[in-house]
Amino acid sequence: MPGDGIGKEVVAVGERVLDAVSEISSFSYDGEPFDIGSDRYLRTGELLTDEDVSRLGKKDAVYFGAIGDPRIKPGVLEQGILLKMRAVFDQYINLRPVSSWFPLVPLKREVPFDIHFLRENTEDFYMGAGGTFGAGSPSASVRVRRGMYDVDIDLKGSSTGGDDFAFEIGLLSRRGVERFADYAFGYAAARGDEKVTLVDKANVCTHIYGMQREIFEQKSKEHGIGLEFMFVDAMAMAMIVRPETFGTVAVPNLFGDILTDLGAQLQGGLGMGASGNINPGGLSMFEPIHGSAPDIAGRGKANPMAAVLAAQMLLESLGHREEGAILRGAVRSCLDRGRTTPDLGGSLTTAEVGEEIRSIVLGGKR
Ligand code: NAD
Ligand code: IPM
Ligand code: MN
């Protein structure tokens, strides 16, 4: 599902690389392209349709590029395609690794780090639960429909102080937090981490993040894994001064979006940040964390490494760990030899980096 802008360019590379992987290993795939994104929307008005959902539901995994188009009002494609896909397939974990790819790390100290962000991916301020009310119409109702539940909220405003309001509700459900916590502690145990770091703003958003803290404390005891709390503002600072002190980090949806762009820059830039939208028992989707980058689209400048690292995560999720490691090694080899796009100081195009990675996979280069 290449989507828009540089999504198309980097997914084309990802496909070439996956083809190479399938030539050298037992991995094989039968990719079906999905025409989803701004062009189709402008042509037909369709975003992610019921038919798309039912076709996707039969797949083993989704490989996604990016959506976003300056011709379309912000939110239409994002909510109608990407957030809808995460919600419909209940991909409640967004796994975003942040690794020290020296010498790309822009920090003064050369300390290795390997943070695995687990961003909650279906709740919080991402549910589209909001509206407007005011002097003219003093009440508002919000309907939230998600894979997991439906909620109706009515705000009967008798007095609005004569002003108009817009609001966006951050909602957490007990079930949603419990499964998030179970996944986080299970993940930490599998990685051999002694603790989970939970990032929040429980000193301000006391209702949602207060409940989240209680549930994480309970789950920490159940799993026998430690728990550390960090406020999100302090976390942003700590990622710069002591990234090596974090392992498994659980973060609610909105803060996770922000911190992982910071995390991408710690790895060299948005062109290095990969992610998996995971439904542990269902269909998962793998994508770079960057967007459609209209400022560089169509010019062969996009770094395809994030998309290749997303393909690595896709392979690993399907049980092809060795093949995943080959892709990671190929990216490392390109970095070591300066065979990169301009964002990382090189002079190759998107497609040239792809061919370089491909030939390493095929054994043509070291
Ligand atoms: P962006 O991630 O598209 O770009 C931010 C900056 O990083 C730009 O200067 C861009 O040139 C650069 N950049 C991004 N990826 C790069 C790469 N692979 N190689 C080199 N440089 C890269 O974010 P934005 O500009 O805020 O958003 C553009 C559109 O993308 C918006 O419509 C937004 O909603 C959408 N978006 C989509 C996704 C997604 O599909 N997952 C993610 C983020 C943003
Ligand atoms: C991301 C993106 C999306 C998000 C947008 C495009 C909806 O920024 O994948 O990080 O906020 O999750
Ligand atoms: Mn983002």
C-alpha cells in the first residue's frame, strides 16, 4: 500500500528488496497492490472502503508507505485511511524501535542505546471523539465507534458563558490499558528488560493517566517486572541526555507520536524510523514513521532505509528472523560506506540506495 508522495518511492524500494530476500531464502510473497491514498480519493471520494477492509482482512501482513497531500484538508486521509486501518484491524500496539546507528546519532556522547517504544495505537486523543458547542447550540454529543467498543457521550451544556467551544476527548478504556500493559510487560520480559518505563502526563491529565498508572502498577506486580514513571516533558529531555537508560517504553498514543519523531532524529532522521502496527492475534501493518514529505516527493531524495527497516519488522513478525537480520545488515553496510541519500550526507537517489541494499542481499557486495 504505497499511498502518497515519497510513500510510493520508498515502498517501490521495499518491494525490490523483498523480491531479493525471496530469491535467497524460504520467504516468498504474493503482493497485491492497493490503490489507496490521495489520487483515488480525489478521483472517487473513497478512502478505506469496506471492500478494501475485507480484501485486506485475508492477508498475512500489510506493507504501507505514507499518506498525506497538501491538496486535501488535514485529517481527511489521515483519519479516513491510516487511523481507520489501525482501528479496524485493532492494531493496538505501535512498535517503534530507536537504535543508535552510529555515526548518525547527533548526541555528544557515543553511548549505545536501543529503546523500544510501544505506542498505544487505538485510544487516547486519537479516537476522533470531539465536536463543537457554544452559545448557539449549547449541547454536544460524541459518538465513538472503534473495533473494540462503541461509546456515546452527551454533553448537556446549559451555560456556555456565551462563548463557542471545540473539544477533543482523550479516552482510555480499562480493557484497552490492560491489554497494552500486558503486551508491554510481556515484551520487556522477552527482551530481558528489568523494567517498563511508562510515559504520561499524570500530573495534568489526572483522569486518564491516573487510571493508566493504577493498571500498570497492578500489571507490574502480576508480571514480576519493574515499572518506572516518566512525565512526557522530562522524557523528551531524558531521551537526549541519557537514552541508554531506557529499554521498553510504553507511551500513550499522542505523546508516542511526538516522542518517536524525536527518536527518529536520534537515529539520523525520519528516514531511519520504522514501525509495526501490531495486532498480536491478527493483521499487522508495517510502515516507516515518516509521512508523504511533499517537500521532497518525486525527486528521488527520500531515504528508503526506514521502509526497508519496516520490511525487516514485517519479515520478523512472520517468523523470518534471519531474513530480517540480513536487511538490517545491508542497511548497516550502506551506512558504513556512505552509500546513502542526501539526508544522511550521501549522494545516491532513493532507487540507487535500494539497488545497493538489493545487491548486498543477493550477495553481490559484502
Ligand atoms: P513528513 O514526515 O512527511 O516530513 C517531515 C520532514 O522530514 C520533511 O522535511 C521531509 O522532507 C523529511 N523526510 C520525511 N521522510 C523522509 C525520508 N524518508 N527521507 C528524507 N527526508 C524525509 O511530515 P510532514 O511534512 O509533517 O507531513 C506531510 C504529510 O504526511 C501530512 O499530510 C501528514 O499528515 C502526513 N503524514 C503521514 C504519515 C503516515 O502516513 N504514516 C506520517 C506522518 C505524516
Ligand atoms: C504517524 C503519523 C500519524 C499519527 C498521522 C499521519 C495520523 O504521524 O504514523 O506517526 O499521528 O499516528
Ligand atoms: Mn507521526
